[in-house]
Amino acid sequence: MPIEWSIKDDNIIELVVSGQLIYTEFQGMQGQFESVIKEKGKCRILVILKDFAGWNADKGWEDSSATERTDPYIEKFAIVGDEKWRDMVEVFTLKGLRPIPIEYFSADKEQQARDWLDS
């Protein structure tokens, strides 16, 4: 699975995404993730793209219904990764269309992303 996640003491859910995302794996993880978010209450999300290779071409990626269920529990959403993924990731996360602040930080700005989440 190219997604590993953990919960930090300060209510930050940290995900490390590597390799190519496969929709069926993402969908399975999403159900678990949704339960944890609802249980934790308000949280912040940090996604770190490490050796990321994009998404596969499976159908289903257009389903954004999970965001409607989880957004009330998310305060901020930061993504850290290679600049070449910025535009695609911002579209994927529906930046500007969701009621939560979403920011993308270049790979060398992980600490800045963490600081932004804490502000």
C-alpha cells in the first residue's frame, strides 16, 4: 500500500504517500480514515508525497463524496511534495472548492507546512 498514516499528539493526521496510488487501495484506506477523523473530532491533515508517481487510470477517482463527510472534521489540509505535482494535487484535493484551507508546499518546505498547520 503506498499510503501510510499516523496520528500525532497534536491532532495532526500525517499521511505519507509513495509510488502510484491505486483507486481500490485508496478507497479501502479512505473508509478507515473517515472513521478515525470522525472519532478524533477536529484535526489537521499533513500529506507528504515521497517518491510519488501519480494515480492509476481506474474509474472512481471522480467520486468526491467522502470529502463532504470528512470536511466538517478537518481544520486545515497541507500537502508537501515535488513541484511537478502541485497543479494535479490541487485539483485532486478540490482546493478552492472545499470549505477548508488547503495549501501545497514544495518538498523542501515540510517544516513550513507543519508551522502553517499549527498557526
